[in-house]
Amino acid sequence: MYDVKDDFLSRLKERKVAREDFKSKTDWKDDLEVKLASDFEIFAPRMPNRDNAKYVAWKIWFDKLLPYLEDDLTLVGSSLGGLFLVKYLSENIFPKMIRSLILVAAPYNGKDSKHDLETDFSFNDNFKQIEDEVEEVLLFHSTDDKVVPFSDSQIYRDRLSNAALVSLDNRGHFDIDVFPELIEKIKAIYS
């Protein structure tokens, strides 16, 4: 019998770590909140059990946020958070008007996926729902990302008719302190 807890513990034991994994770090999301908080209401939910992420748990938590959101919003998802938003928006009617969806280094886990993401965030490539509900999709990806291949964002760009890809260099998997291009883009969306 498959045991989720044992599988998680086994993967945790096998996971390679570096010294930096144990240090507190700030990242571009903190900077985003600081630089945009005076003009925008920002929600940055910490999703449950990110190291053993389960779609149903994330969906329950995200659904609890919905009553606090206003129309004309921008959703930003980074890495697995971006994949979650793609799955969620492709499978659910969203109760608010979404002006833009921004995916930062989001893995593609639909049909033809070449990943084994060890998660249940796969989807069926029905992007019509996203195209109908989201005015604009922006994909930010670094050409040197070693965690999520750049080609994943190219797949999203090719399969979402309302998507544009912003290709950046030397950002890796966006483990960076500041992300000025994203801040500028969010401001431009609402100017």
C-alpha cells in the first residue's frame, strides 16, 4: 500500500541540501510587497506543507482567500505556486475578474510533460477556461533556470493564446532579492 507520509519522509531523507537551505532568506516577494504596498492590496498566502504539497490542501486554503479579493486583480504564482494557479484556473470558475495572471518559472505539468514533479498538480491542458477569464497572461522565466526548464514557459506561451513570455538571463530559479521587471510590469498593467 502506498503511504504518503513514508514517501514524503523517504524523499526528505534523499533530498540534497546546501548550507544556504538552513539560512533565513529574503526574496523578491518581500521586495514586491514593500514596493507595491502603498498602491495595491497584496495577499501573499503561505501555502500548506510546501515540501509535500497536495493540490487539495492548497485548493482548500486558496478558496478561503477568495472572499477577500476584489475584481480586477492580478495573480502572481512562482514555481509550484504558478503551476497551482494554472491547474486551479483551468478547472474552476473564478468568482472575480482577473486582469492578469503572472507565472514566474512555473513548471508545465500537463500532457506531454517531461517532469516527474512528485506532486498531484497535473492538469489536462484545458486552457480555454484561463483564456476566457484572464485578460493577459505573463510568463517570466530565466534562460539559465536549472530547476524548471525554460522550455516549460515556451509551452505555456504556445498553448495560451493570451500569453506573452518575458525571457530573462542570469536569474536562475529567481532565488533573488529584487525583481524590478515584475514590479514595473505590475505598475504598467494598472497605469
